[in-house]
Amino acid sequence: MIDPFTYLANPARVIFGRGTLSQVNDELKALGIDRPLVLSTPFQEDAAREAIEQAGLAPAGLFPGAAMHTPVSVTETALARYEEQDADGIVSFGGGSTIGLGKAIALRNDAPQLVIPTTYAGSEMTAIVGQTESGRKETQSTLKVLPETVIYDVDLTLTLPREMSVTSGMNAIAHAVEAMYAQNANPILSLLAEEGIRALAGALETIANGKTDDIGARTDALYGAWLCATCLGLGGVALHHKLCHVLGGSFDLPHAETHTIVLPHALAYNAPSVPEAMERLKRASGSENPAGHFFDIAKQAGVAVALEALNMPRDGIERAVDITLENPYFNPRPLERAPLVDLITAAFEGSRPQ
Ligand code: NAD
């Protein structure tokens, strides 16, 4: 029987497929944008120029200065460029860093955004913007920053390296996993989460084996990443996200890699308390041990499976447990010190969860 629930949806127009870049002009027209400012990172400047040419765009300009964690100084420079060039909308071409810059501009001037994601990070489906100033990252949530239109073009993801594909994909899977048992879980989000994990985890197995140009796998991966991103935009979080925030913040660990290492262990901890989610995860992963399955995909891709490999100190294990217990998030299984020490020790050493 279904328990009572509240369901929320974010408005979004999504175009999905191969070669969808050719639809950018029509989609800009539909948004009333004549002179977009195109955003990218310095690394993707050439790819962005190529995309502009391929799509037959006549932009107000290209700002190839997007950086990790959306520094406010970069946003101010981009905003000045937007005004100087009399732009009337944004095209974000890239991953979470570029999309974050577009959101930060929209936060200030309500510019309409068309986003063309090229990673699996999922920022395009959320109304969240994180910004960094004087070394501090602050996050806020407002529909003002939610992109109006998202164009997923599978062809643009073929260049994403194997390791980054797997870690950012695992990060996306972690959002879907926790959405199934977070405090605001509901049956619609659980459907999206199960389908997103099925498509993405299956595709990551192929990509982890080095077949980074397998069109079928890339298509399924991007489709799954979109659904998992929707879970991130609408769902809640639990122990896994708490641990990643604590570990990332306390020991300056890289975001997607930390999620990839912690997910199997956080899931193994919660498994006895979330039987329905575990049934969904077994179906989605095609394995009786979904936690072990996620661990195997990471190992196969050659990415780090132990926090030790990210240079976390061993004496940080107890400290991480202390911080986690000081101000815990909601979690379906009560948080207890001894099993939490075991969990982080297993993640530190990189042992496969049973
Ligand atoms: P990223 O955008 O920083 O990209 C990493 C590097 O990969 C960049 O140099 C980029 O140019 C390059 N790259 C991107 N796509 C490529 C491709 N197809 N081929 C080759 N290289 C490519 O990384 P990310 O993981 O997409 O995003 C991480 C950032 O996004 C973090 O700051 C995170 O906090 C943020 N984020 C925010 C939200 C949100 O809801 N606000 C959600 C997820 C992530």
C-alpha cells in the first residue's frame, strides 16, 4: 500500500537525442533569445566555438571563463560582458561549472537559460546555485536559476574521459539512491530513481571497460544521468550525502571521487532498513548485491575505491564520525558510533561491501 506523500515537479523543457545541437536556434527563438552569451570553461573553448558553428548560432559573444565552484569574481566579469554585449539570454555549454556560472548570472538578472550539458553532474535539473567568495561556498535554492530549456546531445559526451564519466556517473547514482529513502521520498521519484540507475549503471559498466565511444552506452548514460539529476533537484538526502560533505569539507577531498568511494559503504549500512529501495536497486543493477556492484564498476574503471588513495589521514576516521554524529541528517537507519567507524574504515581501506 502506498503511504501518503507530497510530490513536487520543476518546470523544464528537455530535448534528448543525438545531433540535437541542430535544434538550438529554434529553441532560442522559442525562448525569445536573439543575442545569447555563450558560456564555457577555458578547456572547452574550442568545443564551444565548434558547437556555435555547427548550430549556426550568431551569439552576442562567447565567455570561456567558467571555473570550479562558481567564484563570484568570475560571475561579475561575465555579467559585465553580458551587459556590454547587450545579450538577452544565456547558452551554457559544458558541465556543472559552466552551468553554475549561467545560474549565477540568472540569479542577478533573471536571464533565460538554455543549457547544453556535456557531463553527468546534473546541475541543469536543479534550482540550486552554489557560489564561492573569500574561500567560502554558499548555496541557495530559487526557481530564478532553474534553466528554461535543456538540450541533451549524446554526441557531445563522447569526449568525456572514462574516469570522469564513471565518477560523475556514480555521483548521479548516489542522488537517485538516497532520493528513494530520504525523508521526502515518494513513489514517483522512486520510479525515476530506479529507471535512472538502471540506465546509468548499465552504461557505466561498458564505459568502465574502456568503451567510451559506445553510442548505446553513452545514450543510456546521459538518459540515466538526466533522471538521476531530476532526483537531485526534487529529492532529499541522507547518510551518504552527510558523510561526503563531512569528508570533503574536513579533508579537502574531491567531490565526485569521494561520492564514488562512499556510496557502496553508505548503501550497505542502510540496506537492512530500506527493503523496498533495495528491491528496486537489485532490479536496477541486475545484482543481488547492488553496493558490491557499484564498487566493482569503479574498480573496473581504475578510479580510486579507497579514501586512503585520496590522501585522507587514517586518524581522520574517528574525527569524521564525531562530526557526523554532532549534527546528523535524517537517515532511515539510526546512526550508531561503532558501525559508523566500521563504515568509514571500510571506505578508507577500499574493501568490497558484502
Ligand atoms: P566541470 O563542469 O567542472 O567539468 C570538469 C572539466 O571537464 C572541465 O574542464 C570541463 O570543461 C571538462 N569537460 C566537461 N565536459 C566535457 C566533455 N564532454 N569532454 C571533455 N571534457 C569535458 O565538472 P562537473 O562534474 O560537470 O561539475 C562539477 C561542478 O558542478 C561542481 O562545482 C559542483 O558543485 C557543481 N554541481 C552543482 C549542482 C547544482 O545543482 N547546483 C549539481 C551538480 C554539480
